[in-house]
Amino acid sequence: MLQALPGNPYPMPTAFTTATPLADDELRGATVRRPAPERLKRRLKLDGAKAAQGAETLGLETVGDLLEHLPRDRREARTVADLIDGETATVVVDVKQIAARAVRRRGMRPLVEATVADASGSLRVTFFNQPWLVGRYPPGTRLMLHGKADGRGRFTVQGHAQTDQRPGGVAAAASTPASGPASGPSFATVGEFVGQETTNSPTVEQRAASVAHYPATDGLSSTQILALVHQHAASFDDVIDPLPVAIRLRERLTDRPSALRAAHFPVEPGDEEQGRRRLAFDELLLAQLALQQRRRHRRIASAAPVLNQTSELTSRWLKTGLPFPLTGDQQAAITAIDADLVSDQPMQRLLMGEVGSGKTVVALYAMLRAMEHDLQAALMAPTETLAEQHFATIQTLLGAEPVRAGLLTGSTPARRRADLLAKLATGELSMIVGTHALIEDTVEFNRLAVVVVDEQHRFGVSQRAALDRKGSGEQRPHVLHMTATPIPRTLALSRHGDLDHTTLKELPRGRQPIATHLCSSEAERERAYARIRSELAQGRQAFVVCPLVEESETLQARAAVVEFERLKTGPFKEHKLVLMHGQMRPAEKQEAMAAFASGAAEVLVATTVIEVGIDVPNATVMLVEDADRYGISQLHQLRGRVGRGQHASLCLLFGRKDAVRLQALERESDGFALAEIDLQLRGQGELAGTRQSGEAMFRFAEFPRDNELMERAHRYSRDVIDADPDLKAPEHALLADALAALYGDEARAPIRA
Ligand code: ADP
Ligand code: MG
């Protein structure tokens, strides 16, 4: 047996997913692969127009596509004796007799009737409209049939395929080459059977085979796909492994051909998962490499102003201008930004923090750094309201500092606008806050050095790129992107892996914690109302959010009216209530909001139209009816409407005590932690924002299961691009090919869609 060399970090060669080293003769006996990847590009030959249509629907054009079409799960095949009437199941059987029978009706093709059996019993099956099956499935053929038993010894076939799989076996590990190219529509039997021999005695108890279930569609069933994969099993050996061996060993991953094979044809339990992980790693790595390349291209394609002079203005502002000390997170963000700004490579940083976490202070700091160098800064927000809010916040935060700042939105009067544009062009105006109005062609800066994009996901690529081009000459501004939507880290990496990340988690000092309680019983409801009355008695205010009615807005509004009347005449009859729902006219809504904001109304009964921007520091209670109906992030957003003043606040969620999502909210106040829990509970596809944005889902990776794999892929992609930016090293050649095949020139665009 080979010995590991002293100091060799790599383990001894082992068989697939085991720690047992291979013996000498095993190593010497191993087949040498000569992959021919061009063979994977052959078009799949399918049996009939329907199947071809099905394959197209599934995106299965080539042999390569087929091999990457993994089973969704595996199910036990049934034995004939175990079939349950009316239940859809799969059986593995041998054909005993098969014959065509003419049908009287004109225009109908003959039926094919067959008797099939496994060791436990036999069935009568009928195939419609496929007379050729008599020739294809002669007695002795082993078939996999998917369908329904009717209890009278008959089986309605929904899918059928020839298979070499035997009842009692695990799916065959097809390791021998196919006997030449597929001959005709039927498939060549491939592979060696792995598993115990079955006996023909019907009295012997059988263990059913496990059958891979593939995502299928009309015209191409899971069973047919399985047959196709068997037919093309030799092509696994044509698959290229793009990963450098050193990485494969370091990351403890199997080689790609084995991974694919294992995902289809596991030999041991757990093989599929090992295989899937390897495929997921490749997929995540390539996506991260594309992002890192994009990041690098923006860096080398453009230089930014170097902001390395002393910081008189900002030091003074931090020390005496700001009415409060920075939180630790804000401090850390500023330190990171400082390091970005002294470089001539443009900053590409994403600042994540929930509403109220103090992002504006950090953004303002970055902008002031530009001003210290007699350069300009711009902040772009997605709506006029947000732009105005930012402008107001900035003015308060600036205090007495003499900074010439302006506000430019779609509703800025023409005169004012002309004045602002003139001063931006000369440099007289050093800071501008605004909306899309900022990126119009007529807006010219004298020397733009720092750009802040708030709620960056609400802008398109071209809009962000347009602002980026407002730098002077060849220079590009430093860019700080901001977002208030907490997303799980893996999602942040897959969406924004080309940016540096900073998170503000800590809420600014003086923020009141919000106690969250789950209320289920009538007694708890009474206590909740009593508690609200006592808050109101102390001069505080409360929100009541009505049950969600998804069917229609009209019904939703009606439910809100009913709840409003009930509370007004019942639990809160001593108090002033105001109602707000989506069917009210804008003026009415504004009136209701104003009444609540001024304190004239003590309780706001509302549907979820409560806008995100609403800020009533005196409100201390958020009551949500039927909270089970809302998603985690929505509830967290609602809860964020309270706890904004100097009083301790309360969130009362009405719903079932065993609702996992509500328990999470009761326990956890951090939006990022809740986003992770949401991901865990709902899976990536369901996650808020993911579906709407139509984000390309990964094919093999799943979250949160592969969170750690994503971190590794991210770290590794950075290492690779740092060491070998253009993937020119020989060990990266195959990676470069894979990347080009997958992303092409897209990876070179400096700003990501
Ligand atoms: P965001 O933009 O993240 O929603 P803001 O920057 O608007 O948050 O800050 C929210 C509020 O908290 C503002 O009124 C701001 O003045 C205040 N604030 C920000 N940082 C601090 C801090 N370190 N200490 C106290 N208050 C702060
Ligand atoms: Mg803000």
C-alpha cells in the first residue's frame, strides 16, 4: 500500500466517500478516463414528438443536460402484492406475455395487453396507442412501470421504461460502457446490477427497489428519464472536472464525474448527497468567480479620487457636531469606508442595516470626506419622500457645519433646478440629495467623488451605471450602496458577492427594546386590551393591525371596518380611534395618519397599508390580529413601527402558540437573524424578494443547507482571483473554460444587473 509522504497534507487516495485508503492493486487497476466533453453536446434522441416536447420543456437538449438533471428524491418501488388500490406507485416487473388486440372503433390503434409479474404476484396492464411496444418489450423484458392499481389485478400505466434494475436491488451503478450508441427508440441496457440476487419463489419476502424520481413533465415521465439516464450512463466518463485537484482535496470533495454518477445511481446511502454537494460547490464557485471578476474589472477599468488628506471637517463633526456618540457598528463602518476611500480603486461597499440603524450618519460621513477634499458627493434615493427625508435628516445631522447641500427631485421647480445644476457644474454646491432626477444627462458635476445609493435594489443597472459615469473624465466615484432589507448572508453573497459588506446590527443607544408576546386565549386577549388601555391612560398610542384577507381588497377593507366598530364600541370605547385601509381615498388616509401622528387619535386600526415611512415615537403598542397569516419579515416590519421613542414598547401577536414563525419573532429581535430563520423555514424559493425578483435559483445548491459551502466558495473565489486574476494559470484553465461557457462576457460588465 502507498504511504502518505511526511508533511503531505493530502490524505491517501480513497474510494468514493469513504476514509478507507485504496490498496495498491486497486489503484493500479483503476480505469483511466479519457473524457470527451464534446460528446456531452450530442442532442438527446427521444422517442416521439411528445417526449421531445417534454424534454424541451425541461430544458433537456443534450446528453450533458440530461446528466445534470438530477432526481428530486427516491422512492421505494412497490412489490405487486403491496400495491394499494388507487394509489400511484412504481413497480419493477418482468414481462410474461404481451400481445396486441385490435379495437373495433374506427381510427383507434390496437391495444397492447401484457401480463407482468414480480416475485410477489402478477398484473394485467394495458398500453394504449403504442402498438410497437409488442416488439419492444418481448417476454422476459424487465420494466419499470409507474401508475395506479385498480384492485382487480389491473394496472393503469402512466409511465413505462425498460430497466435492468431488479426488484430487491439498489439502483444499478452503471459503470460499464454503453454498448454503442443508442439503437433506435428503445434504450440499450447498461450497467451492472448491484444488490442481492432475487429468488423466483413468490413466498420469499421482497425488499422493493428504490426508484429515482426525476422532475418530469407532460410527455416525458420520471420513469422515461431514468431510462434515458441509464442509456447514457457511459457519458458520465465524458464529464470534465474543472476543479484543481488541490482544491478538491482541501475541500474534501469528490471528482465531478463521480459526483454526477452518485447523484443518479447511489451505491451507498448518502452517496447522492455527497454528489449533490460537489455539484453545488461548482455552481456556487462559478457564480462567485463571475462576481469577483466583475468586481476586479470595475477596479482596474477605472480610478477613483484618492481621499487621503487630513480630516478636519469630519473629526470636528464627529466630536462636536453630532448630537450622539456613534455605535460600535457605525464606527466600524466608518473605519472600513476610510480604508476604501484612500485607495484609487473605487469603493464598492454595501451597507446593510434596518430602518433606524443609523445608515444616514455613515453615508453622511462618507460624503463629508469628499467635501474635505473640495470634491462633491451625491445621494440618490428611490422616491421623493425618501430623498426629502434624507435631506432633512442630513441637515439636522450637519448642525452648524457650513456645507452647501441641495435637493433635486422630479418636483423641483424649473428655476430652482437650473440654479442647482449651474452650481453643481461649477462645484459651488458640494452635496446633492435627490431621486432619478440626478442621473439625467443635463446634470453635470464639477468633481464627483462619493456616491451613495439608498435602497440600491430599487434601481436598475443602467441607472446605477449612469450615476457611476458622472465622475469627472475617466474617474469613477466611490460608491456606497445601502439597503434596509435584511436578507440572509448567503443571499447577500449570491446577489452582492461583488461588493464588500458592512452590517449595522446594533441599534443606536436610547432605542427601546420591544417586548413581543404571543396571545392565543380569550383571557390573553382581555389582558392585552387591558394593557393597551393602561398605555393609553399614560398618554401613549397603539396600532391594531387587522386580519389579512387575501381574497380581495374590498373584503380586507370590510374586515377592517368591522374590527374598527367592534373596538370602538367595546374594549376601547373610552378612547379615540381612527381607521385606515386601502379602499380609502388618499386624502382620507392622510387625514387619518395626521390624526394619529398628532396624538389626536390614540388607536390606529389599520390593514397593512401602514406605510414603512410612518414614524410616531409616542406609539408603544403594535397589536397584530391573525399574525399566523403574515410572513416573518412582514411582522418584523410591523413591529418596527413601535419602539421609536423614549418609552418601552410592546408587540402583541395574536395567533397559535405553536406557530414556529411567531415563536421566532417572540424570541428574536434582530432582522438578520429572523431572515435566516425565514430561509430555514421556507427555503430559498419562497423567501421574500427572491421570487419577485425572479432571481435565478441555483440548480444544485440549497439554502440554508449549503450556507457553509457558499462561504467556502466565496472565500475561495476571492483567493483565486487575487492570485490569478485572469485565470491564466494552468491549474485554472478548466475553471476559466467553465466560467466562459456559463457567463461569457457578462462577468466582465462592471456593474451587476
Ligand atoms: P437609517 O437610515 O438606517 O434608517 P438613520 O440614519 O436615519 O437610520 O437614523 C435613525 C435615527 O437614529 C435618526 O434620527 C438618527 O439621528 C438617529 N441616530 C443615528 N445614529 C445614532 C446614534 N449612534 N445614537 C443615537 N441616535 C442615532
Ligand atoms: Mg434611512
